[in-house]
Amino acid sequence: EEGNQTQNGDRNGAGDVPPPPAPRNECVVVGLSTASFDTHHNMPGWDDQSYGYHGDDGAFFHARKKMTHKHGPTFGVNDTVGCGIDYISKRIFYSWNGKFVGFAFSKLDDSILRRGLYPTVGVDTNCPLFVNFGERPFAFDLAPFRKWEANVLKDGLSGLFRSSGARTR
């Protein structure tokens, strides 16, 4: 059928033409930063006041203009990227299209957490963006993540009690 062609070239079921993929030289960065972050001259992760997951190469950046490590998939048009803080373990985590990517930064300094980290998006593209600060449901379901974290914490604490000779019930 003419109006029901595949997404890899033509029309989707609604009869719309999907947007073209973003050129490789464009970049969106999702991350967190302190209030001291210079938003006019830096992308998130390029200084010690920010953390960023860069869509053009899937790399995580903090305190330098070179990647700290590549961990996530690249992202662009039609992707959904999430970012959060696990305050118990002091780690920043990311999600991509509703799936857990992993912990990108660990052992955050208490002084950074006390000053506060704020959602930050770096934009070097002409593509439109939608940003969700919780007014709509997140693509990544936090409930199973919280349960998993609670189990990890519980297992870690019970292991700690066993190894120290204390008894658990």
C-alpha cells in the first residue's frame, strides 16, 4: 500500500514522513550542573561544575573537554534520554528510550550535592527538543529502579552485618 510504507524511507502508518536523522556534527547533551556552570561557553561535562552525556558520540564528560569514558549509545532525533541522581550511592545515572543505560559518574562529592545539581541540556543543533521535568510520565519507570536499589542496599547491609559477626534476622 502506498500510504503504509516502512519507516526506513517513507511513510509511517499516520501518513507522515519521518524526520531525517540529525547530521553527525550536531549534538545534544543531557546532564546536570551546579548554579556556577557557565552555560554560554561550555557544554555540560566540559568543566568541573557539570556532568554530561553527549548524543553525538555516546560519551560521558566531566571536568574536561575530552570524554571520561564511552558508555552509552549515541542519541538523536526521536530518542528520549533521562538523567537522575541516586543520592544514597551518590551516583548519576542515565536512561535511553526508557531503558537503563547505567551509572555514569560515581562517588559524587558531598559539597557538590549540597550546592545542588540542576537539569542541564546543551544544544548544538537546529532540531526541536522537548524537555520533561516531570509534568508528563517519564519514559524510564523509576519504580523498578528504586526497588532494585533498595534490594542492593539491603543485600549490601546484610552482607556487612554478616561479615562483622553481627547477626541478622
